[in-house]
Amino acid sequence: PTDFEEAPGRGVQARLDGAKITIGRESWLSELGVDLGPVSAPELRPPENLSTLYVARDGQCIGWIGLEDTPRPEAIHAVEDLRRHGIGRIIMLTGDRAAVAAKVARELGCTDFHAECLPQAKLNIVRQLRDGGYFVAVVGDGVNDAPALAAGDIGIAMGAAGSDVAINSATIALMSNDLRRLPFLLKLSNRTRTLVLQ
């Protein structure tokens, strides 16, 4: 591909074999004037439980790609451990559709979720929480998470899978993408604080 462009949180465009290829959210393709008619018939619509990327060639939708989100087992254990350590609110901010976000949040045991979030929406939610008096730790690994990571009281970038932008926006960069490191980080910081006070 040539002339590659990315619209953070929305999709990508490039030229391939002389054609303009666009892949991304349905709403973004609509904004670009892409004809979604070819996939608008009820039998061609994606199931609600999939995250969906639409694919267009030269302004005409040619299909969609469905992605199923399944929480990693260690993520469920990490959330349970964080709750045992007294973390009261665990909120998932995601670009996924509401049905997908609700399913994953339920499986993880999150107290709340916000779906179809663009980077600016994630940033606004973090600011609202801080303005509401909460101490906010943001965990993320992608370019879309960078503004929210920088806005939290603490930003934790999952370093092994993270983008450079996310790592540079965070307070802490974990070199592993294993979410069980989060409860470990909490224990380590408590021990460190105790030593400093002593």
C-alpha cells in the first residue's frame, strides 16, 4: 500500500493496486461518503456481539471484518485482585460497540464501561472523574489511550505490547502486557511508601 493515512480511533486509508482502500468504523466511513448500501441488507449486517471494521474500495463498501473480544484469563484475575486491594471503581473505556463492551465488562467484573470512545472521549471521561474527586489510574497500550494516560493521576502503559506514544504519555511503563502486574504494582508501591515513611 501507498499513501497510508490513519485517523486515530476511526480507521485507516491507503492506495492499493490503484484503488483507494478504506477500513474503519461504520460511522467514519459514512462521514467520508462511502456507500454502505451493499452491506445494509439485514442478512448481511454483522452480529451485535462483534467489533466490526468496514472495508471499502473507491468509496463503495465491499464487506466487513468481525472481531470477537474475549477477556484473557489473567485479566479477570487482575480485576479480582484489584478489588481485594480496595479499588472501588474499575471502568472500561473502549472503542468497541456497546453490546461488545457490555459483554466484556460483565465478564471482567468492571463496575462500569463506556463504549465507542474516541481518544477525546476517553480523555474527557478521565477529566470528569478527576474533577469529581477521584484519584484516577489509567491503564492502556495504544495510541488511542495516550491522551487519557497523560490526563490520569497515574498513567500505566502496558509496555511490551504498547506503542511508543502510550509509553511516553504514561507515568509508569510495565515491560509486560500481563495485567496481573497491576495488583503487583499496587503492592510494590505500598511497600515502597512504607519504607519512605520509615
